[in-house]
Amino acid sequence: MPATQHRGMKNRQAIILAVDIGGSHIKLKRSNADEELRKVSGADFNPISLIKMIKRLTEGKPFHKVSIGYPGPVVHNKILAEPHNLGTGWVKFNFEKALGKPVKIVNDALMQAVGSYSGGRMLFLGLGTGLGAAMIVENVTQPMELAHLLYKKNKTFEDYAGKRGLQKLGIRKWRKNIFEIVDYLTAALEPDSIVIGGGNVTKLDHMPPKCRVGSNANAFTGGFAIWENKDLII
């Protein structure tokens, strides 16, 4: 291959595919396109299902690198535990081999937090099927597995703030508990700002102090940034 052609290929910007895995939906977006691809997940959805979905939805739509936001603990690009709201088989699955592309995996709340970050000490909370949490302090990222810690009455944070809590408690008590959880975490973590995202953030009639609404689209922004932003420490 001529040297000039090789240099041209090296300088061409890589297309990143960001994959946001949720308990009810999987969302995909490429860094060079406006189109968001979306499909239902569910309790039986497993990594083989994900790979088949990615290949089907991206047929004829090239990409070079992949970011995956996973709903569970991830350390150094390794999934540590099976998800609570999906099927099994995630922990030892080789995504790079299955996709034939470089892959970075982070906690899904962290991916959306990265896309929401504007400096300082920021806490992110994701109100969805469960409760996602992450913190970023001066570009140092820290996923946080708060959802399944005991909160009160021998129940977890997720029991009060997740989808099951909303259905069991009703919207008024659910909102009250969100405000109480924000107060609790603000006192413990002392963030400069708090971003509340996830699909159920729209069910809050107003925001707690120091909080702003996050957009689910920020998960894609974060997915691209974990490859492109060299200031981030993941």
C-alpha cells in the first residue's frame, strides 16, 4: 500500500458505535450519524441476543470501535456480575471476538454521566428500570453500585427509586423518596452538581436542589467520549 494512502487511512476519523443496554430497551448510535437505533430487551435478553441485534441493525452501516454501557458493575473493561433485569451469560462473554472490533465496556450510568459532565464534582443518578449511579470528580470517573445497598426498612435504594418502587408506592410517594435519596447522597458525597437522568426522570414534577435534568442522548455522547476524550480517567 502506498505510504500516502496508509497515512490517509490512519488520519480518517474512526466511527464509534455506542450501545446503551437497558432493562427494557437497547439503544445504539454511530458517531457519524444522527439516527438512533432502538429495540426492546427484557428478562431473557443475553449477550448473544445483543450481538445478533447489533449486526442486524448496523448492516451496511460501518463502525470501527464500540462503547458498551452495561447495567451492572464493570472494572477495567471487565463485567463483574450478571445484570438484575436481563438474561445471563454476560460476565465471561468476549465482545471483541464476537464483533471483531475494539470494545470498551463501562457501567451504563457512568457512560451517561460522562456525556453529562461539565466539570467539578458531579453526581449522576439514573431513574429507570433500576437506579444507576456514578460520580465524576475533576475528570476522574467512578461508577457506583448504590442500587442494591440497603436504604431503609430493610429495602434497597432501587426498591424505592426504581421501576418497582414507582409501581408499588405510586408516583407521589416515589417522588418523595427520590428527594430523600438525593438529600441523603448529597450529604454523603458532597457533589457540586447532580444530574438526574434515565427514562423516569420525566415523572418528577420538579427537580431537587442542585439538580438538573439529564438527557438519555448523553449516553451516546459519553460512549463517544470514552474513546475520544483523553482527559478522562476511566
